[in-house]
Amino acid sequence: MIWAAHFPGLFYNCEHASYDLTPFPDSIIQAGKVFASNRQIIPTEDHNGTVAIALELSSNPNESTYYKSIERLKNLVCLSYTSLQQEQRWENPGESLDEVVTSNLAERFYNPDVRYGEQLDWDLPLRIAAYSQNIAGLSPENQTKFWQALQTFCYARQIAQLPNPQYKYTLYMTLHLSSINQLASEPQSLHTPAVHLVCPECNETLGGLTHSTSHLAEIKNLIDRLVPSEHAQRNKNFIDNLFHRIRSSFIHRGEFAGSEDVGGFIALFDSNVELLENDINLKVLNRSLLEQFIVQNQEERL
């Protein structure tokens, strides 16, 4: 069957009008394309088409296969555009992928002199296609790790788009930190075999505790692996400043790091620009680490 939808509000701006999607392992996708659609909520002639997806599926999706195929693809759209949009599904789209693309293709699809809204780059449709190709080259373990971290990223972006996001700042920032944490390794024991900690005062063994690395330390190791060396230290300092102040204080003590009780970043716009800067920088870092994770783990396809 053919499934097709477009995403109002996400403008297509790429050198080619369409790109092939690589089917996900463990999905019902047989083939797919991301392309510039001529469908618009408010038709105008002064901008490119909107992002659209057409898929050839091996069967009608159910609750399980829909998530593994279409929801995950929508999450890749969210990763590329850093924005979670509801799709407008097409009824009776056509008999083949080529028919869907040909009959719905926008005349305009690329303007290198324009950047739309909050879109970070010009090649966002191409990134969606590249993500799908790179995911196919990951080991099953890394695919699971990536999909889970990506879902958490999308939860964060969804909450950040809700009405009054300034009152949910700590929640979605914590989710971004959690997404990054999910890409990192679990804390490891520094001793093999594990060595129990001993109280320096009485020399008694402290009930099963072992000296190990921390989640924060493993996130820093992740940054060292995935971020170019000239930028790694700056990003490690950034995470070091945010991790306990936002995530740990919120999870363990219910403290809010976004000044939500006095109106959040909107009320403090003139006096505390750090809140918004941290918001943008953490979103971009989370996106970059997700992208680099699938790029730099390709050797595991062997």
C-alpha cells in the first residue's frame, strides 16, 4: 500500500526536489521518498513547497508497525527541523511512489538565499534521507539506543512548542539532558573486579557500593568521542554547568531551574538572557550528538 502525508509549516529548501528514504530495519517500509509538495494550507506563490513523505508499505499498519515505521520517520523529521509537526495524511494518494511524487511536486523547492523561520540549515530534507541510510548501518543495540534517545528529544521539542513553554522550561531541558545521557555509556566500575568502598573513619565496608564513573562523566566521554576536539571542551563545560543545576535538582528535589515561579524566560527576557541561550544551545547540542552518533557508529554494520 501507499502512505503519504505532508507537514504544514515545514518548508522544503534543498537542491533536489526529492530524495530516497532507506527502509528501517524491523519496519514495514519497502521504499520511500521525501519530496517538495505543492500542498499548502494557505496557497502562495512566494515560497517553496512543504515537506512531504510518500511510503510504500508491505501491509496496512497496525499500532505496533505504525510506530516502528511512520512515527519513527516523523521523529527523524523532528530531528532535522528541530520541530514536531502533525502530518496531514492524504486519502487515496496513488498507486505508486512515482505517481504520488509526480502529481504533487512543487514547482519551487530551493532558494539558497532564504532561511525559513527557525530552520537551522538549508539541507533539512536531505538530512532526513541521510538519517534513514545511516540508521540501517547501525548494530541492533545502537539502533535501539538511538531510537530511544531520539524519542526523548522529540518529547522535549513537543513540550517546548506547547502554549506557555516558559512554565515548562525545566521539564523539556531535563528531557534534552536525558536524551544525551541515553546516548552515553552506563557508568562503569573503575576497578575489575569491583572494589567495595571503605569508610575512612572506621574501615568498615560500605554496603555493596563500588567506586564507579558517573552519568555526567560518561556524557563528557560521549562528547569527546563525537564532537570535534576544538569544540569538545566548550560543550563539556556547558553540560557540566547544566547537568546538576537542571536535571538532578529537578529529579531529586523538584527544584525548577527556569525561574518558572516568576514568569520564566519571558518575564526575565531583559535581565536573564542565559535561559534562552541555554535552551537553544542544548537543543542544538542534543541534535548534533544524535546525528554524530549514527554517523560515527557505521563501522558496526560489519
